[in-house]
Amino acid sequence: MSVASPIAVSMPRLSDSMEEGTIVRWLKPAGDSVAAGEPIVEIETDKATMEYEAEAAGVLEIVAEEGTTVALGEPIARIVPVGASETPPPPEPRPSSAPPARPRATPIARRLAAEHGIDLAAVSGSGRRGHIVKADVEALAPNGSEATPPSPTPTPTPPPTPTRARRHELTRIQQRIASRMAESRATVPDFEVEVEIDMDDCMGLREELAAHADPAPSINDMVVKACALALTRHPRANGSYRDGGFELHDEVNVGFAVAAPDALLVPVIRDANRKSVAEIARESRALALRAREGKIAPPELSGATFTVSNLGMYGITRFTAVINPPQAAILAVGAVRAKPVVCDGALAIGRTMSATLASDHRILYGADAAAFLGEVRDRLESPIGLLV
Amino acid sequence: MSVAELEFRDAVRDALDEELARDESVVFFGEDVGKPGGVFAVTGGLQERHGDRRVFDTPISELAIAGAAFGAAITGLRPVIEIMFGDFLFLAMDSLANQAAKYWFISEEQASVPLVVRSAVGAGGRFGAIHSQTPVPWFQGIPGLKIVAPSTPRDAKALLKGAIRDDNPVLFLEHKRLYSVKGEPGSSDEVAPLGRAAIVRPGSDLTLVTAMKGVHDALAAAEELATEGIDVEVIDLRTLRPLDRDTVLESVRRTNRLLVVEEGPRTGGWAGGILADVAEDGLEYLDDVWRLTTADAPIPYSPPLEDAFLPSAERIVTSVRKHLNSTPVNSTA
């Protein structure tokens, strides 16, 4: 039989930050023939869900079942090339190529193991049919386990779970958000500076641009552009504090936060300093749509050197945002509001917007942050400069 | 010196007697309930005390009994009827399921149906396949109908009073094997609310949920299992519709294991419904859930077969041992 040796398909690196991926769905059943370049599997990374293509033609053998999470580089499938022989290769009986079985464990044992970070594969089950039960996990838990007193009085355990609470496991993206945000708060010495920006001219310009650009640039597109221009003149705001040094980036890539179903995604406008406001508007519309539909590709979510977060559309007047490490800063933008302002010594009705910059004090100090934010304000208050 | 114990059948009779005395609109009728005093000797003396216009015998027609009761209930009386065997409830189905249970709703909650149907259910008495059933699931799926299923004399009396005072139809099930059970009487004016289960034995290793005779089997099994270090919590449901899911769920959150014992066929039974409720709302608390029911077969007539067919304390003990990987403590023998 002229069957060549199988080609291993391992968990690919689909985003620069991924360490593992989850098999969402096999697009081809085991035993089917696949062509090189044909999508065979959907993989969820910490950033997005993507299709992955077969690198060679042959018969697909699945190693990692749907729902399993596999570390980068670990095998997820094999492709058995079919030789020139007229006899088709006998399909492997599927059970023999089955992945290592999921440990048999009861729901509460699984929950407690997850809470204590215990790998169920290392636990031996004492329950019926060898199931790992609560007692088996508790025996390995560092300090006992969830209190189940025989008395009806509840023990005051630290996180008092409301009796009607339901637990939802995090998606990969939510896990990533949780760890990045906690990392930021725990490790970044951040501080905030805030300005009130007169948006009268910006609003006027936007109305004029609406007649010339489709889609009409939004206030956020102008903020992105103003930041990008200011970042070129404040390299540390466009840098990263990393391993005891400053990394100052050549590219100015501005991310903007998009609320997607059950996730927060930050699509990136690359080289935003070199794109026109109209280009930024087109690109941000398309990226935001793909993000909300869950179709955005990891490269479109990576490489940001600075982030803008805008909650103005919710009528939020001002807020502070959490820095996305290793970026140096994040700008939190509120709504444009009509309010009384002092203009040439007289009271007038102005349209203003609050902008709050959170900075990593290891790289961007108070005066630097103030100077950068001041330039952003100046550029938005004289917006004609955004067009040239 | 202990208070005189109360027999289950006397508890039922006392509840009827006291409600007939308390409220003139209460009437009671059925086959052989008046002059003969009932085939299970439950209702003796009631006709003498309350007269044959309020306590009387009927022809052998369950549909006529139930139809008359429905009519009486919507025209001002509070009838209690007896369907001699639960197996014959099927003959009264239209009056109960289509008329009595729906009336409150289709009258836009303007007309209630204060009707109680007493019926003897349960196997173990060598009555055979059509005098031994406990047809709870037939009625449990009928919105508007409550189902009460007591396990002790005290509960039987307090719950029957609660049922008679309820303004809409209640099916009150009396397990034949419990009629001669004696227990503490409780206070004479006790009226129990419907829809509440009771934890009759606290425990930490397993929640055992059941009703009627099953409660006695469960308590006996719990005693036996305690000698092996298995601490069983026993819940007496007391009402099978509405079901007190909260009490069950709260218990399972503590014990992480649930066994439901139902005297009835596995398919379509209420035990399965409770397992489903707990799986839906408490999956993350579960180490094990299972049920002990009868096989999907008619109840055998042969005494040894009938005994083997029914859930019993012994079968509960064996089943719990199997699920908890426990072995019996060796006796000295």
C-alpha cells in the first residue's frame, strides 16, 4: 500500500499573543478527504474565532475533539496523504485515534477543581464508575474546600455566592480580557490627566465633511486622527515600558475599543498618522462591524501602540479607562455636550467634550502626559489641521 | 407518659369530622363511605354525626360522583368525595381535568372550585395491577389541580384540613399501607399549608426525596446507612403539585447528591421531573443524582413478585451503597 506517513496538524499561532486555542468546530468530519488550502476547522483564540486550512491534501484524522483547548504546537489532527494507489486507504477506526479521554468527573468536582486550579487528569476518582467526586478534589485542595456544614447556618466564606447566582464559564476572549485588565491594574502605576475640549469647530467641520465623505467621519475618527498626529510628536506616549527600558514605536497604530457581544475588542487603525480622516472613517466602520459580528481577524486586533475608548454615545460625560499593557496610555473620551462656557470674558453656550488620559508613569510622566493631551486638545479645537 | 398516638385512618376521619362540624357547606360522598364507613374503615360514624344529607353513599359511577362534586363546588358547597381506589380516578378524569381544574382560569379567576378528591393509592397489599397504582403523573401535569400526599397521621389531618379550606381542587392521596400507621397527633386545630416539603431527617451526605410510604422506607434506610457512616437527609415532599423545588435544591446544594424514590413507573414519573429540575438549577453542585422507581410494568399480583417490584428500605440501602461505593458493616455473626 502506497500510503505516505501522516502529516501532523498542530495548533497554529493565529494571533501574536495566543498560547492556546479552542477547537470550536470541525468543518470536515474525520475520515473525509481534504484538499490543500481547504478550511478544515474553526479555532477560537484569545482574540477571535478563525478558520484554519489544511496544509496538505489527504484524509483527515481528528485528534482534538470540538470544545477542547489545545496548547500552541500540540497536535489537533493528522492528514494522511493518499498515494497513487488505486486502493483507497482503509479508514482508521475512529476510536483508536481518539484523543486522551476527558477525565470522568462529576459537575461539582469539575467546578471545585477549576476553582482550586487542580488538573483533573492527575486526580483518581473514588466515585461510581471511577468518577472523580467532590471528596477526591477536596482531598487535594490546598485549604479544604467550599464549606458544606451540616448545620443550616451558612458559614461566612470569603466570596458569598448569592443563592440564585448562576455561573458562566469565560470564553477565551473573556479570559484574556480578565487577565490583561488584572495585570494592568496590578502592575502599571497609572495616573490620569483630564481636559475639557471645545468641540465647536470639530462639530462644524464634521457637518461640512458629511457632504464630501461617505461614511461621514465621526467625532471618534477625528479623535483618532488627532491622537495619531500628536503621538508622532510625543514618542513616549507611543511607546512601551518593557523589561526595564522604553520601546519607542516607529508606527503609530491607534486601537479603538468596540463593545462586541460578550466581549470587548480593540480593532487597530495602522499608521493612523498617515491616513486621512475619511480613510480612518471607512476603516473604523468596517473594523467595528466585523468585530461586532465576531468575524474580525487577529491581525486586525494586534499591534496597537495607543488606544482610544469612547463612551460618548452612551451620554457618559467623563470616565477613566484601564491601560492595555504594554501600551503607555489610553484616552477615555466622553460625550460632546452643550454647556455654558466663558468666551472672551462673556458667558456663551459652547459644545465641549471631556478627554481623560490614563498613563503608565514608568514611561509617560505627568508633564509629558499633560503636553501630549494638550496637543490633542489643540488639534481638535483647530480641526482644519486634521485634514492636511 | 406520652400522648395517645393517632392512627392514620383516624387522622383522616378526624379532619373530615372537624371540617364538617366547622363549615356547613362541607359535604362528603362516595361509594360505601356513609353507612358502611368506607372500605378501609376510614369514615365510620361520620353519617351518624352529620346526617345523611351531608354524608352519603353514591352509585358505582366515578364520573357521576366527580361531576356532581364539580357542580356542587361551583354552586356554593365545599364537597369532599372519595374515589375508592386511585386506579378508578381515570373514570373521573373529564370532571377533574377538564372541568374542575380549568374553571378558575377560564372564568377569569372569578369562580373557584373548592373540591377535594380523596383516594386510596399504593401497592403492597396484594390488590393486583388495577387496585394498586399511584397515578400521580396522570394528574401532576394538570395546571389548576393540587396533589397532596401525606406520610404521617399528623400531616394527613393537617393537610386534609388545608385541602378542604383551599378554594380550588385538591387531589388528596392516601397510601393504603399507611392507614394503620400510628404517630404523634399534633395539635387538634393544626392546618397545614399546601406546597411545602419537610426535612424529616437532616443529613449531610445525600438528599433522599420521596413521599407517602416512601418516607417510612427512606427513614428506615437512613438508620441502616448511618451505621456505615452515611448521613442521609430525608425530605418528605408532602405535596406533589405544586412541588417545593426550593427545599430540595437547598438540600442538594449541601449534600451534592440526590436520590428520588417514587412508587410508580420510571417513565413519565415525578422522580424524573425532580432530577431534571435539580440538574437545570443546581448542576454545579452535583456529585450524583439518580432515582429509584418501579419497573415500567404493571404491578404484579404474586406476593413475592410484588415485594421485589416495589421500592423498599432494603432496595434504597443497596442502591445508596452502590452509588456511594460503601460496603455494609460486617455483623458479628
